[in-house]
Amino acid sequence: MYSIINKRIIRYDLKNKTSTEIFANNWPGWPGNYTEFTYDYTNNRLILWRAGKDNVYAVPATGGAWTQIGNGAFDNADYNASSYWNPITNSPGFYGGYGGFTVKNWIYENNLSWIQKRPNLSDCNPPKGGNLMGTSADGKTLFLFSGQGSCDGNELSGTCSLGSPWATANGMFCWLKDLYALDLNTYTFTNILPTNNSTIQYEGAMTYDYDKNRFYLFGGFQPTGDYPLNQYLVNTKKTFRFNWGTDNGFSEFVGTGAVPPAAPLNASNGYAYYDPVDKRVIWARIDGIWAYYPDSSLIKQPKPTLVWSTGDTTTTIKVYPSQTTTYSVTYTDSPYVCKDQVTIKVDALKTLLAATTTVCNDTSKVLNAGTGFTSYLWSTGDTTASTTVDSNGVYKVKVTDSICTVTDSTKVQFATSPKPFTIQATSDTVCPGTADTLSIVNPETGVNYNWYKVGNNTLLFTGTSYTTQPISQATNYVVLANTNPPICAATNASIGIQVASALSTPVVQADTITANSVLFSWLPVPGAVSYLISLDNGATFQLPAAGLTALEELVTGLVPNQTINFKVKALGKLACQESAPGSITVTTLNPIGDAIFIPNSFTPNGDGNNDLFFVYGNTIKTMKLSIYNQWGQLIFYTSTQSQGWDGSYNGTKMPVGVYYYSFEATLQSNEKVKRRGSITLIR
């Protein structure tokens, strides 16, 4: 491991736990330190350059003179970028950087001069910002971990839209809390853990163990949206592990041995990398260097174990196989596991009999044990290679060759195909959301009837009668009938159930209109079994006077100029088929128009003729009628046209004579009418 500071190169030999200064001269001539520094493991040299895309210099890792290997010019847009060595292009490069109050996600490499490999994109894949930490075994994949940034990289926006704010002296970034893989072949990023991932609890030192495909996160702090508070963040000594492809994210673990303390307040959590030689993870900080050995422990290891596939745990076992059998053994001496197996081949006599023999639509079956045996003995008594059976049962045969004797058997099952059948439904048409009951007509005993929807292999029911689930659309059902067990091919039948819809709305018309009646009629509605009519604008419905299926209705008892609303509904066999009402509004004839007739005499003598004094008119909207005697006394008043005077006052019949009336009315046309006159009361 190398570090460069104040023009001094320090080499840390972690195996021997020593540090040595590497001599170098011809240092590049600019004041200050070199912020971009990487190791070229292809050519075993150290490479550095000033922030941004400045001139690039190299020195052998063993020491010597610095030599310029790439041209560039200083800029202030790429401070604190993540530098790396690309073994594919044999070039140094960097990702990201800060300048002008923004962070970037571009990539540059220097091969004699700086070349942009990826532009600064705002597609948030990845967000701008973050730090390269860790590499694959061949160096062709790098890992971008967390850091501060945002989709647009703007520090001055003052907000964070990705979940966890990270306040700065100039504004606000987001604490990204994500993990990406960078492919140096294509310079494309692949997301491993999404932004603001809850398992990334600290901003610490992260690296990748490419031997075991796992990430480690050591220490770190938790930035906030409060800048003054961020100046006093406390580091943790917690450690986290993430098995890529197995775990959902980082989880905390506690290692054994000398656990490093938390890094000092406000100090960097340093750098971590994987050492493939000693199979360990290095955590280098300003206050020390630690090594974590993932696959070793100070905990006492368990004793070795040995387990056979039979369950035995001894070093040797005795087995009695009746057929060719493979036996395996597992030996565990943590962390090592060894497995082996052995196959014992058993040569046994075998006949041609199957375990089960099925016979469909036949009365007998020939069972054949096969040739090559010296003797045969069937359970039927036959001593030949075959025997004929005609009933269900288990049939055995004992066969012998020159060495062994074996008994084999077969279970014989006879069956007859189910008879053709039909399905009947309680109703071949149902209302939407209504269940139906389907039944097999004359089912056979001993036959299984399995119900399915056509086109769907999911079994709905087994039995002779099936009540469906509520049906919302036309559905076809199929039944497969078979014996138990299913030996013969199934016999099938199907049935379709339709879903009813509302009948069409009746078309109503007025055929004949008079002053006192209207003859309504309507066209027949397909599927209708009856009709209902309404004379009160749909408040109530009743049967037509001529019966259920009548197609006309004569409405009588009307008065001239009367408006009537007539409605008709069509009814089907099912309630859900009821149609919307057809409607028509008509007005009876008015042959006298706005004429008003006031009689000049009446005879209230109880003979039923002309006993009441009325005002007659077909278009009176409101009215007032006052009647006076010869002395001007008001003896009758009404504002209702249908209320007439019966020739009495306070229950006393008035004498024969002349009386006077005053009449005022407003017609339907809003015309005002006033009349005065006399009437003669005659008894």
C-alpha cells in the first residue's frame, strides 16, 4: 500500500508490518499536494496529477524520477474526483469531481491527453456524485458507493429530492446511500443497491471481496441536513457486510479479535481494499491500519463430522441393498466440506410385469412374464410364460433361472368407458352475478364427473351436480366423466350458460287523441313476456287493461287540454331483463280553446240535473268566484273550478230569485279575465 503527501512516498508492507519511504526526484513543479493518485499495477508504477484534467506524471513503484506521461491543463471543475487505473486501455482516469458548486458523474481517461469516456448526465443513473471504492479481480469493474450528490448535482438548489439531505457550507446535497457497478469496457453503470437504501447506515470505507462476492463497509458517520451539526459528526466503529446476489443489502456483523476503535471526531474513515493473497480486508486510516480476516475466527471450531446418506455417522457402515443403490458420505471439517459416493450394483431377476395393468372395454387380459427363465409359477396355477385373467386382482408369478428365484406381481384393473351423457341447467340464461345449478342427466354409479370451464384446466368440482360461482358473462362448462381410477379415456359433455341483459326500451306512440281520452300503443319488444304501464309519470306501474301481453291502452276520463305522461316497461323471464320505460307525453284536445261559459240559471232541486252552479272553461289556471244576494251579502266563494254552488248558505237553502256573481281568472296563456253578472235560482 502506498501514500503520497508533502512530496513523500511511503510504502506500507502489511505482511511484514513495516513502512519505507520510496525515493523519488524530479517532482512536478507546483505548490501543494497531489489530489489525484493511483497505482498502475500493469506497469508497477505510481501515477499522480493535480485536481482536474492536468498533466499526468508517473514514477516506478520502487522509486526514481517522475516522468510526464500525459498532457493536460489545470481546471477547477474536478476537485476530489475518484481516480483509477484502467487495465483495458492502460490509462489512468477519474470519475466525478466537484467545482462550480456542482458534482459530476462524467468519466475521463488520459492516454497522452484527456479523453471523455462518459458525459455528465442528469438521468440519475447514477446520480451525480459518489466515490469509487473497490474493484473486481481483473480491475475491469469498479464500484461507485454512496457519497454526496443529487440527480442534477447542483449544490445551490437547497433541497434534496432523493430522501436523505446532506447540508454543506454552500447549500444542500443528498446523502446518496447507493451502490453501482461500473464496467470499464463500456463505461456503463449497473445498480446494485438503489438510492437512499436503508441498509447503508453510515458513510464509511467500503470495498469488495471478489473471491467471495461480498462487500464490506467499515466505520463511518451519518450526515444530516443541518450544516453546523455536520461539523461535529461522530464516527462509528460498526462493521457491515453484504453478500451480493444473496442478501438484500448490508447487515451489521461483529468480528473477533482487536476490533478497531471509531475514527477520531471529524477524521476521515480512510480507505479499505481487499488483499487476495492473504484473503483479508484492509482498513487503512490516519490513526492505524487494521486487517479483517473474513473466513477465520478466534472462536473454537467444531469437531469434524461425518454423515452417510443412510444417517449413519461411523466411518464404516454395512448395507443390504435390494436394488442398485448409490450411497454418499459428507465429511465436514470447517470451513472445508468433502463429499464422495459409491454405487452398489445389484443384479436381480426382473419380469416384464408392470406394477399396474389396466384393461379398458375388454373382458380379459394376457399377462406375460417374459422369456429367459427356466420355470414359471403363476398365482392362477399356470406354469407357462403367460396367463390369461378376467377380473380385478393382484396376480403373482414366481420365476427361476439357474441361480435365483424371484416373485413379481401386477395389479390388474378392468374398466368400461362411461356412457355418453348430457348436462341440464336450472336456467340456461341467468342474471349477471347470479349462480346457476348444473346437473348430469341420469348419472352412472361409480363414475367421477369432473367439472371445468372450457379452456381452463382448473378443476371446479367433482360430482353429479355443480352450483357455479356467480356468472357475469357467457360461460361454457365441460364435464369429463371417468372411472375411478381413470383407466379409460374420459367421456365428455358441455353446456353454455348465457347472461341476460335488459330488454330494449318500448317505443310508445299516441294513436288517437280526443278531448276526454287517448289511445296509446307500443311496438312488441323481442323477448318480452309482459308489459307494465304507468299513468303517473312512473310513480306506479300496473298491468294493461287488456292483459299481460297487450300492446295498447285506452286512457279515458280525461278533460280537455289535460297533459298526461304515459310510460311502458317490458318484462322478460328474469327480473334483470326489465327494460327502461318508454315514455310519451300528450295533451288532450281542447275544441273550445280559451272560451269561458257562465250559466244564467240553475235548478238546485236534487233531481240530479243542473243542481250545481259551475264556471266552465278548459284553460283556467286560477280563479275566484264570489256570489252575492240582492243586498250585496257574500253567500258563496270558491277558488276551485271543480267546486260549484248548491244554492245554499250556511246549510240553509236560499230562496228562488236573482243572485249576482263576480268572477276573476288567469288562463294558461296568462291572460286575465274578469266578469260580472246575474244568475237565477229556480227550484
